[in-house]
Amino acid sequence: LMDGTNTRVWNRAVLPGVRCPHQQWAMFEFRPSSIYPFLRDAAYTSLYDFTVGYSRNWTVFTPDVRLPRDFWTKRREPPLLESQSASGAPVAAFISACSTPSRRLDYLRELMEFIDVDSFGKCEHNADVPPEFESMRNRFNQKEAMLLQYPFTIAFENSIEVDYVSEKIFNALAVGS
């Protein structure tokens, strides 16, 4: 099982030099082919017996999601509409890829003209991670703990592509926003 973009872009040595006749290779990938066009290249993907990822055209379709173990069994109350964040903003955003085909920052900037948004990412940054969350080593847990403070989360993809859904929407759903 090999990471598609890691194998192609960053570490071509990951592919074994010899492939045993009985061995099957699978590529998993959750990055969009709009950013990594070689993921649509049959010459590359045909190296693998199976493809696993967000596209329904691949052998195994699965979203890029890391849900809490109790996601399907524990009822989560959504955050109160009256913001619980320290700043009083009802909306949180974590956007660090500033130049994207989806133009999500245009929407964010316009939204910020009408409602307070705490933007923790590199783009439109106007809020810092509170000290009580800064010490958390696991960034997924840190983001989840912070999102619990907000009734709304900006979860715009950086790419526009059929079937492509990253972890962003699932992070928001996991905390009830």
C-alpha cells in the first residue's frame, strides 16, 4: 500500500525495484488530482492493482476522514448559537492554503464584512490559538477542541473536483458545527 503523491513526487525510491509475481500494489491518495494531475494519468495509476481514495472511479472509494471512535454512537450537542469563543465570534476558519482554485478566500473576506470570524490559519489570519490549546501535541485534537467553541465552521475545499471531499467537513461534523 503506497501513498500516490509521496511515491511520485517526493520519494520515487519508495517503489520496490522488483515486483514479485504474486504481489499486488495498491495506491492510496486523498490529495486532489486538480493539484496533482498525474493522479489522472493512466500510465502512472496502472502501476497499481488497486487505487484507494476519494474518487468513485478508483477501486476502493473512501473519504479522507478521521472520526472519533464514538462518532456514530455518541450524540453530540451542537455548540450554542451564542458563541462560546473567547472573542465572541460565532465562526471559526482554519485556512492556510491562500491561493486556491476554489477562491474560498473571496467568500471568507466577504463573509467577514457581515459577521465575526476567527481565522486561525495563515490566510486572513486574525486570531491566535489560545494558550490552553497551544500545548496540545496532536493538531487534530487541538483543532477539534477549538472548533467545539464555535457553532459554525468554515469548511471550504481548496480544490473544485468531482468526488473530492477532504477532512475539513468531517472535522466540523465531528464537533457538531
